[in-house]
Amino acid sequence: MLNVCSPNKIVGVKPGVAALGVGSTEKYKIPTRIIISTNPNRPSALAVAYLTIASFATLSVLSQRVRTNPSLLVTFWIAVGSLIVMLLLLRYRVSHKGRVLTYEFAPKKVHYIQLMMQGCVYAYWGWYWREVYRYVPLLVSQIIFAYALDMLLSWWRRGKWVVGLGPFPIVLSTNLFLWFTDEWFFLQFLMIAAALVGKEFVTWTRDGRRVHIFNPSAFALFIFSVSLIAGHATHITRGQEIAFTFAYPPHIYMEIFLVGLVVQALFSVTPITLSAVTVLYGLNVAYSYITGSHQFVDSNLPVLVFLGAHLLVTDPATSPRTNIGRIHLRRALWYRRLRDAWLLSVVRCARLL
């Protein structure tokens, strides 16, 4: 039986046959896989897609930074073209399979809390390094791009897009750690795309639901950071500037700690941060005692590492359910991070000899 949905009732219809109305005896042939939308007053899915992509394209015209930079302008139009091609392929697929694309609004508390906390970090950081404020148009462009791509990937796989604030924390947390230079900014969009692809395809069943395994931002940052280090291409990013300028604001550790407290209190992820910071600090103290120098260049616990422990590794969707599991997970991850940093320093020293 095929369910044909009307705004008022759901009527069962045999495959290949549809009734004209409820109780009608007159029948008409219709394609067996078409489903009529249940909310005719809402804009169609394709209209929403076109509007989102048009907004992204408009931003490239309105932003003076993009207009006056040939590299950025080309990057934006390539991104726009890629989204249009994906949309046309999606439309072709839907029309041939007789599917209807739907969407619903379901914002999650965790997403808007993360948005507000990360916004506080950007505002305070930008007050002491104004390049952050000048970067805002590029941040907004990545958010719109993330919405468009998330929409297309969801419709391609399931035919349904759940609209929320999810793209905001993905883009904001990724950009807290890594920016590409204007000449290589197309990699910034690829990094956001990698985060969304990982969220959509690298999944497992948890509590009866299909959810992503890894934090999307951490997933993309890992792939691109390792690739940049392996390819000796860190110079095409502004990572070094980010690392240095995060120390500009006074009491930045206190601000991150206070912002992190909100996340800890609302989502019960305190064991993750506590165990991560404790283990990392203890290992760094031991390293300093043995070698007489810090493992990291500027301090025992750099600002960005502290930030990651409070706002990046505390994703409730990818955290273990039990406190013991959370403690063991973060202890293992930070131990591996220190080990990898030590191995990297050994390799660099060997090259200098």
C-alpha cells in the first residue's frame, strides 16, 4: 500500500492507483512512488536550496574583501558552481525516483549553547586581534556554505533535512584552530565539506539512532592538519598567527574556563575536561622535570590546547555515556597527543642534525 498524504488525512491507496478524494469511487493512475507534500504553505525544498545558494553567491558580491581579491572571488564562484551542480544532480535523481524532498525545523539546545559560548571566545579574542573581526564575512560565508551542503547531503541520502543550528558550531570550532590564507582559501571550504561528509557518512548506531562517530570539526581538523604537516605546507595557513594571538587577551584562560563551565553544567561532560587537562598537565610537568624544558613552545599548557579541552572534545553526541568511559577516553587521547608531539619534535631535531 502507498500512503498519499493530504493536509487533513492519510489515505491508503493501492500501488499504481489513487483515489480522487476521500470516499471517492473514481480512480486515476499515478506514478507509484510519488508522495504529495503534507504542508503546501511551506516553501518547497528546491526553493529553499536555490535561496541558500543564492545567498552564498550574493555574499561574494557584497563583501568588499572578496570582490577585491581575485583568489577569493574565484574560490567563491567555484564553491557556488559546485553547489549548483550538486543541486541539479539531486533534482535529476529525485525526479527519476519519484521522491519528494522534505525539511523540518528541530533546533537542539546543545547547538545554540555552543554557538553562544564560541561567540564569546571570538568576541574577546577579536578585541585584541582585530583581524578576527575582519574575518567575519568569511566566517558567515562558511556557515551559509555549510547549510547548503548539509541540506544537499541530507536530501541525497534520506530525502529529509532537519534544520537546526548544527552548522554554526562546526564552522566556528573549526575556525578557532585553522584558517587558510586567501590564496588557498578553497581548502577552507573543503575542510568544512570534510566535516559535514564525516558527520553524514562516518556513523554508527547508538541508542537505536544513527549518529556520527567523531566530532565533525575534530574529524576535519585532524585530516587537514596531518596532511599539512606531512606535506610541509603549514605556511599556506594562518595557524601560527592564531596560536600566537590567542595569548594576546589578558586572562584568556579564565574566560575559556568560565565559558567551558556553562557547557560542563548543562551537558554533564565535566569528567572529559577534568581528566584531559589533569593528565596533560601531569605529563607535561613530568616532561619538564626530565628534560628541563616545556613540551610545548610557549607554556606548559597552551591556550589552544586548553580551549580544545573545554570546547572541542566535549561534544555530547560523541562522548561516552558513563563517567568512567569519559575519563578513560580523554586520558587515552591526551596521552596519544603528547606522544605524537614528542615524536614530531624528535623527527624535526633529527632533520637538523
